[in-house]
Amino acid sequence: MGFVRKTPAGRHRACWRDPAGKQRSKTFRTKREANAFLAEVESALNRGLYVAPDAGRVRFGDYADRWLAARNSEKTTAARDASVMRNHVVPRWGSQPLSSIEHSAVQAWVTSLGERLSPASIAECFRLTSAVLRSAVRDRIIGFNPCEGVRLPPRRRTDTDDLTISREQLPRLLTAVPVQYRALVALAAGTGLRWGECAGLQWDALDLALGVVRVVRVAEEVSGHVTIKPYPKSKAGRRSVPIPPFAVHSLTDHERAYRTDGQLLVFTTGTGEAIRRGTFRSRVWKPSLQRAGLPMALRFHDLRHSYATWLVSDGVPINDVAKVMGHEQTSTTLNRYTHSTAERDRRVLKSFAAFSLPPGNE
């Protein structure tokens, strides 16, 4: 039990022991204030909600550094989060004591970010800020998370969100891609593999005789350095995907022209090194789009979007599409990777083909 005692200076000191057994105290002007504070402390101790009065003096930046260092994240995730924290979060909150961060201040910060960042980037900034403060609550440094109830700007679709490559456009694109990288684009378009799954593909996971690729490794790129991770993005990511004939043909030509003894990776640079995404985008992908006369806003990842859209448009069951895409939930496939297509529009209009207005009502 805590107690209150009068100090030689005539003030009143509330004394108690924290959950670790350490003696704590805080001085007040009146005995009533000390007793009221002590009652709150004892109530928090009994409910397991105790927070040391001086704990919140820890600065956000110092605590965030410890929080980032303690996480068990993939290299790419850790690098991305560290960049967001360094460039956007710490400049605003780094020097501020955790206990002084208020809900209204967080809301104002989120609103101000809308002047220079996209809704997706704002969501990342907020996610990390809230995660740090939520951890501080668990560590009994602050009593509540001031991020709770903060409203984020809505993510609105843009006119480039639904960009896909049609099967009629694909031959034009493949022809425009340099020969050394043509099989890479053909594989992505014909299997829906992610960039890291293509860049990290090794010859032992490719069976051209059976027309199957096994996704068992992925390439990770952090600060321009590529490493091969011996497992895919998720449990569902480890999968076998059938390769269509056009991609098998392109990969066969690629093997004949570029495979060398002892080479593990299927796709490499001219010097035999792993392909870096940014370099491929600027030197191969963008020029190929321009030569093919396709929208420059198309991304390599849109080959994956297009692949899923083609399968769904052809009536492939969504469960099967999700499996070859490496999704754990079919909702992911439906929400992210199927877009409006001319084939779908034609099917919708076909349902009204026999409909006409009665004579005299036209």
C-alpha cells in the first residue's frame, strides 16, 4: 500500500512501489492532491494499467530506434520502414517526449502530409508512428496510443490503376524487348510471377520439358545490393506454375543463348550478375514500352495484373487463379489483380443482345 507524508518544506509526497518493487514518489502542494494521485496509482496497479509518471519523458526518436532494431523483419521491409521513419516520421516527432504527443497533433500532422505525399505514403507514415506508440503503451511508457481514432485520407483510384496489357499487345511488347531480357518478360506475362520471383529464379527450379516453374526462391534488393532469399514471400508463395508454350519457347531460346556452366540464375546482366530492378526499369522496361507504343505508366508488375485478368476473363476458377498467383486469400486476387477488360464488357453487353423496346416506345 502507498502512503502520503509531509516533507520538511511543507509539501506532501505520495509514495508507492511500482510493479518491479522499486520505490517511487511524487510531491504535491496539498495532501488532497497527493491522496487523489495515490488512489489513481493504486487503481492502475490493481488493474495492470500502471504507467510510471516519468516514463513518458523518453523521446520518440530514441524509442523508435530501439523499436526498429528489435523487430524481426525481412530485409526489404526493414529497409523500407527505416527510410520512411528517417525521412518523414522522425523529423516531426523525433525530439518530442512520448507523453507529450497528443491525438490532435497527430491528426494535424497527417492532414499536413496530404500536401506533399500520396494517401498510400501517408498511410505508411501513420502505420509506423502508431506502431511505435502502440509498443510504448505495451511497455508501460505511456497510458494510451494518441494515434487511435486518427482519420487518414482515402486512397482514391487513378486513371493508371487499371492499366493492363492485352494479349493482342503482348507480342508487340515482346518484340520490343531486347533479346537478352525477352524471356524474362515472357515468363512474367505467362506465369504472373513477381519481379523478385523472376529475378531470383534458378535453373534447377525450371523444367522446360514439363513446362513448369517452381517458385522456391526470390531475389531481395536493398540499397542496390541483390541477395537470393531461399524462400518466397509467404507459404502460399511456394508453388508450381504451368508455363504456356510461348514462354517455354522463349525460355528455351534464352537457355541456348545465355546459359553457361556453373551459372545458377536464369536471368543475369551481361557480366553475369543478378539484375537490379531500378536498372532494368530505366534501361530495358521503359525503352521497350516506348518502342512498342504502349503507355509509359505501365509497370513490370502490371504483367502480373494482366495475367490474373486474362485467367479470370477466360473463366478460370478464382481458387485456381489464387493458387498460381501465390495468394493465401482469393479476396486478394479479386481485389487487387482483376481489372476491367474488353472481353468482360462484351460479355455484359451480350446479355442484352436480344433486348429491344416495344414498337412505338423507341
